[in-house]
Amino acid sequence: MTKLLIENGAVLTMDAKDTLLAPGWVLIEGDRIGQVGEGAPPAALRAGADRIIDASHMAVLPGLVNAHTHLEQTFMRGLGDDKPLLAWLRQVMWPLQAAMTAEDMHLASLLGLVENLRCGATAVNQHHKLPGAEHTDATLEAAVRVGLRFQLARGWVDTGSGAEAPEALMAEMERLHARWHGAAEGRITISFGPLAPWRCSDATMRMAIAQARSWQVPTHIHAAETQDEIALLQQRTGLRHIEWLHSLDGLGPDVQLVHCVHLSPHEVDLIAASGSVVVHCPTSNMYLASGIAPVPALVRRGVPVALGTDGSASHNSQDLLETMKMAILLAKVGSGDPMALVPMEVLVMATRAGSLIMNNGAVGRLAPGSKADVTLVDLNKPHVMPVFRADSALVYNCNGPDVHTVIVDGRVLLDAGRVTMLDEEELLEACRQAATRLWKAAGSR
């Protein structure tokens, strides 16, 4: 069993007490955290380590979890600027997605996953919008190659444009679950991803939730993102998004509600009582002018809130460190309260709460027995120094390029800034050419 020792870092364990060990050390044994300690590691541990990483002037924390993204949008970066959500979807996203080949999807996924890795993410939730089996397999194959922990929430709608027959949806979910769920030594998981309440029928939603629960996998859905979307559902059902889900027994700890920008007080009560998880995507909400989610109120009610970048076409990056700063500042300006959120609360969103999204209690903290998913962030930078509190520096000062090393399942995927599993320059050139072809193909439709 390989033993990797990380020493001399500011270790943020993200345990229930938010323990900080400065300096501290972490011993990785195989794919698990073996020991964590304060000060210098025992001499015997150093002597028995196969490799030692000196994390002086670095933060050492559980790998970040990007709880919501759309990897196909890495090829659409910058094309959907300055539009509200529905226009953004109809004018840019849907035509480009329709033109994507499986190879485009594979390359876009590789690009997005490498970007996530470089920004400190060890786990990614892909809300997958392209229904073709070949496209879905292409993104899963990319996830296996890069080596991140990966949940694919397979998107579906059964009303309006792009509607999918319920029988076809369930057949494809059966195939994905049989072939991919638990693949790559358990790093790959499959879940249900209804795209939005106004595009899903009551009957199919009930069926999908029931099947998800029989497999013990999550349901991941955009909810209450814009006022226009809420109005569209009200026209059909008379209910707001969270009210509708509640009416279908569609809330609970296994349900992941993405955005939740526009919630009534009653809907906040429903979410809090159900134990549902909210995924906050602050940069996307600002980019599309969707509004400001009531995250501080949700946190105060005990609602677990995870953090997502959303896709690159409504964020323009996959930088979760940058997203943490956006989350904390948006909460302050939206509430008028400088204490609306504090750095450690946002770090919890990106780590411990993110583990709920991945349906995996073994990630999100540095503790003996946890999975060895670890991110090292270099704090020895002019824009970060001086560092009096590691949590403050991470949230207010750091961004993706400050990530030094990323480890998943004990494997070093980013080694002192070097991607270890593929030729990055070759990937960038292939993506550059493919994205140009896609834009021309979409424009001709």
C-alpha cells in the first residue's frame, strides 16, 4: 500500500468542529486518509512514507466538490453573454447542443474536467443535457480518463422541445445504471437529472423519483431559477416549483435543488422540513441576472447548501475558488449584512455539503477512513500574503491558478501544477479546432 505524507501545511479538516491544524500533516494510505495530526509528523511516519509533499505556506483541505455544472458548455464559453435565461437557452444553448457530436462532447468534457481539476475540484456533478447514449458515454469515458470523482445526473424532459418518451428515458437509465454506476472503482455514479419543473410532466416525474429511490440515487433538478420559469409552471399546475415537487413527494435528503433563487417563505419551510439539499450557483445567477438566492436564510434554517459553478456558458469558468468569493460577497450585498456568510460557512458548502451531492459520506473531510481526496492551495503569492487565517485567504484571495496539487483516491492527478494523465497542450489544440467546427455547424442550422 502506497503511503503519501503531506506535512507543514495549514490543514483544514472540515470536520464537524471545522478544526484547523497549523501546521499539520496528513498521511494517505492507499485510497484513504490514514492519519491526521498537528505539528510535525512522527519520525516513524516520515521514514515509512513512499513520498513526502512539503506543504509549507499552503492550505491543505478536502477536495472541492463542484456540485453542478454542464461540461458541454466549455465549448460555448463567451457565446451566451448578456442574455436572460430563456433567451440564452433558445438562441444559443439549444442550437449549439443540437450540433454537438459525441467526439465534441468527449473533448468538451475532458477540457471542463481538467479545468475543474486545476481549480481544486476532486468531484464534479455533471447535469447532462444531451440525451443521446453516445454523448452520455463520451462524457463518462472522459471522467474515467481524468480520474475525478464524477456523478452524472442524466437530464430529461418529456414536454415541449426535446421531449423524451418516458419509456425511452427509463430504458436509458437502466442501461446507464447497469453499465456505469459504481465504475472506476466507485468514482462514477449515475443519478436522475430532470431539467426543470416546467418541462417535466407530473406522471414521469413521479416515476423517475420512485426509480431513483429504489436505486438509492439522488434526483438533481433546476428549481426556482427565474420568475419566468415559475410562471410557466404555474400556468400548467397553479403551483410554484418547490410546491410542485412537494405535491409529488419530490422533496427529501435525496433531492438536490439547483439555484432556488426565487422562493416563497412557504417554500423555504418545505425545503427545511424535507432535508433537501440546495445547490447555490452565485456566478451564474449574476451572469444571467436571475436574482439573489436567499442562501443565508437557508443556512440559518439548517438547509445543507452546496456550491456549483454551473456551466461555462453562464459563468465562463469552472473556478470553484472564485465561486466561493462570489457566494460570500453576493450574500452580503443581497442582505445588507456583512456577517450574512463567513468564510468557513462557504468552505463547508464546497466540501462537506458537497459530499451530500455526491451521495458519498466518505468525502468532504480530512479524517481517518475518509477517501483520500485532497487539494493543496499555494498561499505564498503576492495577492494572498500575508495569511493570518487560512479560511479567509482561501475564500477572499485565492483562485484556480493558486491550486498546487490535487489528489483523488490517493492518486496525484495534479502534481505541483502538472496534469498527470494526459497531454494538456494536445487537448487544448484539439478542443480549439473542435469548438470552431461546432460553431460553424450550429450557425448553418
